[in-house]
Amino acid sequence: MSEVRFGRCGYTLTHERTTVQPEQSTIVPDDGDEIRFHHQGPVARIVLNRPKALNALTTSMIAQLHRALDEWEENPGTAVVLESSSPKAFCAGGDIRQIRQNTVAGVYGDSDDFFASEYRLNARIAELTTPLVSLIDGVCMGGGMGLSVHGAFRVVSDKAVLAMPETAIGFFPDVGGSHFLSRLPGALGMYLGLTGYRLDAADAVYTGLATHRVTDVAFVVSALEENPQTPVDEVLRSLPPAAPTATSRLAEHRCEIDWCFGAPSVSEIHSRLRDHHSSWSRETLAVLDSASPQSLEVTFAVLTAGKQRNLRRCLKMELDVATHLARTPDFVEGVRAGLVDKDRSPVWGESLFGGFDAGGSSVWHRLP
């Protein structure tokens, strides 16, 4: 048996004599471990365990997730389950406050390393040869979407709330958002990316961001363990919710979303919303008006470019954008207003984003 302990400073591996067969490994964490990895039998479990921070991803957690996947890929089973120890959240995103602090302190390299490692993890999850099953039983935003959406199965309960809310804090939908949002039907992806709309379980199933809805995600692991020879999809479909999924709010406004957010520019989106004269369009305009204008332009550009790029090329583009955008005044101000001081009153500045050059690299003006 091997025992791997993940903590804030990395991990250690010890070996002990045992009669357990090599494929039966168990990783027993301490309560303070940020990532717990259990592998005994055909199904492995990776547990996000930073509940006080709603599992906001740190550089250390991302490194630990890579190491958990290393351990899994050395001796894979039938499925790996990604879940949370928090009753409130799957993962609320990346530790964006630390990224802001890096910018304020001029320690740009630390942020660059964080983004690079996170995006490598997103690509790795997408390319796993065994199914990854994410159990979303609460808040799943930003970096949490990157952990789940690229896997084969995303299981939601009625407590699930999914979003890419980055434009409200001066950032943009990264972690592969330019890939998975741009591939949603119609203009749904552009709408979600620009507005940061919060999807409930019905919306998540409607868009395909969730593959299954269940009454209680707690039953998923035992069902997979008890049916190792049964396809994962079949096992998940055997755990139906108590009632049919409610009508999606996105479905109710699908025609308006496709018309307004299918426009060829951010300014034209605004124009179509103003011309629509409905309570929905007025509410949506107010959301866009409260977001960073720079973030709206960046988001529109990366989602448009992402339509014709595979995931790895999208992540490469996002890394270029993220490492530059995180140095801009709008990012510093947006995170201050939304996550540090929490006054929700950002004062946005002039956009420094100049689009993409002929080689596909982002262009920026007056960056430090």
C-alpha cells in the first residue's frame, strides 16, 4: 500500500509492507490537506478540501491535483470522481485575490506560473483516457468550471450554481472558456461569458454544461463502485432526480439571447438590447453596463476566436491574454471592488486591449 499526503507544501510518498494487491492503493489525508485522493478499487475520488475559501484554487492545490492524476494514471480504474468537502461549493474559482496582490506587488511571474499550471490541468482533464465525473452540489464558477466542464461527465444537484462571472471583476472567462462557451448552441456562450449569468441545474442541463441531474450526488460514488463493468452514463442515468427538470430560464429567453448576443460586436449587442424594449433586455443592459468595458471587449474577442481553435490552442490564447490582462488597472480595480473591499462599486478605466495581431497574439497599450 502507498500513502500519499497532500498539503500546503506539496506531498510525500511512503511505502509499507502489505498483502494488498498493487492496484489497490489508498491515499489517506489529514484534515488540513487541500486535496484528498482516495484510490481503492476501480473508482478513485479526488476531493477538493479548502471549504472556508469555497475551494478557491491556489498554485499548491493545482500542483496537488496534477500529482493526484499522476497517481491515477499510473494505475487507472474505471472512473475518477472529482468532488468537494464543502456543503456550499464545488469550486468558486481561482484565488483571484492573490493574483491581484501579485500585480500590486509587481510579482508578475507568480501569476504567470499559476495560469500556466491551471491551464495545463484543464487540458489534461480533457485528455484523460478514463472518465472524469464531477459532482457539482453547490457553487461552481470560473476555475471550478475549468475543472469540471472538460471532463466526460458533469453531475449536478438542484443546489448547483454555475457561472463564468469574470467580466464583473475586470477579468475574462478563461480556463478553456473560449472553447466550451463558444461551442454552446446559438449565442448562449456569448451571453454567459459577457453577463456572468448564474445557471441553475435546469439551465446547466439545457446548455449541456451538465450531463446529468440527480437528487443527491452522494449516491454517485457507491453506484459507480458497485457497477464497475457498466458504462458510466448508464450508471448515472440509473440515479434520476425525484421529478423532471424544470424549464430552463435560458430556454425561455433563447430567441432574445440569440438575436441580441449573436451581434457582430459588443456595441451592436448593446444596440439590439436597447431596441428590444423588454424587462429582460433592460436588466441585461444594466448587467453589461456594470461590467468592465475592457473585459467585455476581451471576452467577445476570445470567444469569437475560440470558435475556430481546438482546446489547446484556446488555452494558449487565454494564457497570453490572462498574463497581460492581470496587469491592467481594470483588473486590480475590479477585484478590489468585488472581492477585497466588496463595495461593488468599481471605477472602470479606459480599455488597454487592442485586439489580436496577424499572428494571433494579443495587443495591449501602456502595460507595466
